[in-house]
Amino acid sequence: MSPFMLGQYYRFQWTSLLSIIHRVTGVGLSVGTLLVAAWLIALAMGPETYRQFAVHLTAWYGQVLLFGWSWALMYHLGNGIRHLFWDIGWGFDLKTAARSGYAVVAASLLLTVAAWAVAYFL
């Protein structure tokens, strides 16, 4: 980290936080994909192995993990679309970049809650 970022002159910005979150969600999605692979392996190994795996998925910590993974997926998708707009030169001014960041966060939360509501009620 640059020394000026630790001093009194640097002010942390919203777009910086969104960039960090994008990177962290990318890593989280990679780890989560390993868990999806483990779920498929447990499914292929038979009912008893799957039942043992499902015990953890249906526990509170498994539900929190799944919710976090699904939010990371929605956020990473939305921010990836935002980056595609940047690739064609749209939305680079600071005001638009900040607003699109808020929109991505809001959309990711809404899409995650909607996906969980559909999964729960169907």
C-alpha cells in the first residue's frame, strides 16, 4: 500500500470499496464453486453421503454460507456488467461511477432476496 494512503490526506472512496468487494467476491465464488463440486460429489456417492452433506447445508451456518455465496454471485455479475459499460467508455465520471455502484449493491441485494424467496416458496 502506498504511504500516502495511510496519511491524513487520503480519503477512502466508495468506488475503491466496490473494487475491493469485487475482488473478494471473485475469490469467494471460487471457493464456493469448490463447495458446489463437493455437493455434486456427495450427490453422486449416494443417499447417505448426500444426507450427511445436506445436514450442513440446512444448518444455520450452511444457510448463511449459501446466502453469502448467492449474494457474491449477484454482486459480481452486476459489477461485471458495470465494467462492461466502462469498457465501451460509459459511466466514467465520478458521479455516474458512484451512482452505478449504489445501483449494483442495491440490485445484488434485491436479486439475492428474490432468488431465495423463489427457492423458498417454490
